[in-house]
Amino acid sequence: MTKRLYYLLLCLSLFVVSCGTTKQAFDPERKYAPAVLQDDYHLFRHILEDLHPSLYWYTSRDSMNFYFDKGYAAITDSMTEPQFRTLLSYVIAKVNCGHTSVRASKAYSHYLDTVKLPQFPLILKCWKDTMVVSANLNRKDSILKRGVIIRSINGWNTTQLTDTLFKYFASDGYNLTGKYQYLSTGFNFSWWYKQVIGDTSAFHISYLDNARQLRETVIARYDPRADTFRRARPFHTSDSVRRSDVAREPGRKERRRREEFLTRNLQLDSANTTGFMTLNTFEHGNRLRRFFRQSFRTLSEKHVQNLVIDVRINGGGDATNSTRLTRYIIDKDFRVADSLYTLRRHSKYDKYIENSFLYRMLMDVVSRRQHDGKYHFGYFERHVFSPFKKHHFNGQVYILTGGNSFSATCLFAGALKGQKNVTIVGEETGGGYYGNTAWMIPNVTLPGTGLRFRLPRFRLVVDKDRDKDGRGVLPDVTALPTSDAISRGLDFKTAKARELIQLHITTGKK
């Protein structure tokens, strides 16, 4: 065989193999047989029962068994992935753990990232007995504008809607603020309305007009494929602005600087009397240690007397970062946890857990088995943190909180609650005040459907003497949304903090 013929046959064989192994196009409507769903469900239940340290914290064993059995009994026919995800979400929500939730498979997540699906056109701000339009994707709609109060959708009033959809949302304890905030974020309402109540091509809406009179209208689904408003206009050489004059894209350093500013920043008012710190995460990779050091040095050097810390959309992150921030403000020694433990380091289900080998190594390093049979993260149980002396802030502090304030953010706000110079302003946090289940949170992948769920491994009790009522960190001064504030785009929580600062300056009272 000549060398040329050999290479020709080799290329042909590679072509045949590649054609034979080409992946089929993803089918979002694919249905899984009941046997596949049942196998995945059994695995879902057994992993939670074996490894979740707080499975029966807020829901009794008998009640959880009831919900597990109810979920399994609902598998009577084939299901699509979203249908099965909805079923698992209903069951897992009964654990009342905000860190434990069901996620789409990787393939379906990629599909959702690339496809443009028709959906419910309104983004709603929801709180108790109230739904208000915060955005309308149908820009030509002159009726349902920002700030309009919604009374019902397809005959479902606001209470019926929230009571029904809340059954599928995870939250810490019995917290509802986090559920309202979740429903108000992005397209969450659209997704869950479709999955739980059903998809329709039109929606009958009852609303209050400007005179607070009840009116009705019908709106169509928003179809992004037909929306040409935001499509880029082709660049023509005849345009008055030449191509060379178009602003260049910022470099990597500039992009990082902008991203960091949006993630965390400190601004001072013109008189240097008040600092406004925005802090949207405690995650690694945001150089928070340096940010805190520079910020509190600035506050000290400028003799700033008031500090507003906005953690309304801070979903948490690394507890070492939240602890570090706490030390710049707190006036006493403190511990992060009374108890912090996992049930076991290893399990026969490890093969279904993402990065299980890494998590096992970490647990072997940080945890030790105690007399109660559990593996305790002893460092945080024993270590006492002291306030920083250098650049410690001793002025008035106002912490802005809301339903998206979660996890490590609640450790920060909870540690400072009740301190004489600290006022928490806004709404109850979405995360728990008494404790949570988190720290290491791997994904578990169910082999039949590819669906994933988050599995927090450590149970944290911050302070055993705190109320065990399953609530978040409650504000000292409540600042709730109004339809007028939403209509006008007012930052009502910052406005309330400014009002309190002025009151303190004028009267010396918080």
C-alpha cells in the first residue's frame, strides 16, 4: 500500500467514525419513560436522606416521607425534563433550605441560554397581597406600564398565584420574603407560571388604573424572535460616523475595573459626612480584602460619621469575607458558629456528586468526628474573632437588606443586629437568622435525565440562643415597596436611610 493511499484510507475512516458519532440535536420536548424517572427519583430521595444534614430541621421525618411518597406516586407517565424538574422542585422545597434546589441538566441549560422562547411579558414586583408591574417587554403596551397594580391573571388573584407558586420555591425556614423576591426577579414568574399553571398564548389581566378603578385587558405573549427593536442596525460607509471613530472596546483591565465597581464600591457625599458602600457579593475573586482595607482607611481618614452598606442583592459567598467586614464594625468578640457539622465525609453515592473527590479531601482536612457521631468543622466552632483596631468604624451604620440578602450576608447582618450604632433598614433577609445549611454545596447529577440538584453538606447554627422561628434577619426600620415608588423608580430604602441619618444629625436619635 502506498503512503498516499494509506493516508487517504485513514482520512476516510476518521470521516466515517466522526459521522457515526455525531451528537443528535437536543430535543427539549423529549419525554423520559416512567422507569427512568422512577430510578432518578429513588436516587434523588436516597441521596438527600443519606447526606443532607438538615433534611428534618423544619419538616418532620414523617412529613418528609409523606412528600417523598407523594412525589413518587405522581410519576404515572412519561415526562419532559421541565415537568420532572417541577415535580422534584415541589418535593425539595419542603426541606425549607434555600441552598437546596433543583437545576436543569447541562444540556437543557445550554438550550435555554441559546434559544429565544415566547413568554409572559410582564416582570412583576411582588410582596404580600400585591403585584406591581416593574417592566413590560411589550414596549408598545400603553396600559400596563411600570407601577400599575395587577389584581389577577387569567382569573387567578395575586394571593392564589403566590400561594400556588411558592410551593415550588426553596427558602430558609419559613421565610416568605425570599420567595417574594425570587418571584420578582427576572423571568422567574414567567417560567414558573408556565410550568405550574400552564402556558397560554394570551393573558387576561385585571388591574387598577390611575383612578384606582378596576379594569381589564388582554395581552399576548412576548416573542423575542419577532422583536426587532434591539436588533443591531447594519453599519454603512455612508454613516456620518466613520468606522475608525467608533469607540474601541475597553481592554481587559478596564473591563475588570468596571465589573468590580458594579460589584462593590464606596462613594462619599460632597460633605464627606456619609459613605455609601455597595456590596453585591462575598464571593472570591472580587479582591474584597483589599477593598475593605482601602474603604475603611478612607472612611477613617475622611472622618466619615455615617456609613450605608447596601447588601440588598448580596446572595452571599465566602464567610471569611463576610466575617472580615463584620470585624471592621462590630464592637465585641464573636464566633461565626455554635455548631457546624456534616453527617459523613464519604458515601456510596459519591459518584453522582460533582467534584466529589475534591470535597472529600476538603472534609478530611477541616472536619473531625465528635462524640455525637457527626463531623464538625471545629475551627469556626472554636475560633473567636475580635474587632479590628485599625480603621475600625465607630460611626452610625445603616445596613440595607431585602429578600435577596442571603447566606453569608445574613451572618454579617445577624452578627451586627442589636448593636447600638447599627440600624438594619429595609425588609427581612431571605436567608435564615438562626442558621443555614451550606458551606460546601456540590451539584448532584441524576444519571437518567441529567437533572441536577444542589446538596449543601454542612449545617450551621450561628447562635443556639437565637429565636428558632425560621425567620430571616428582621429590619430595625421597615422600608417596603409601593406602587408609586416603583412607578417613579425611587430607591426607597436608601431614601429611608438618608432620612434616618438626617434625624440622627438633627436630634441625636437613631
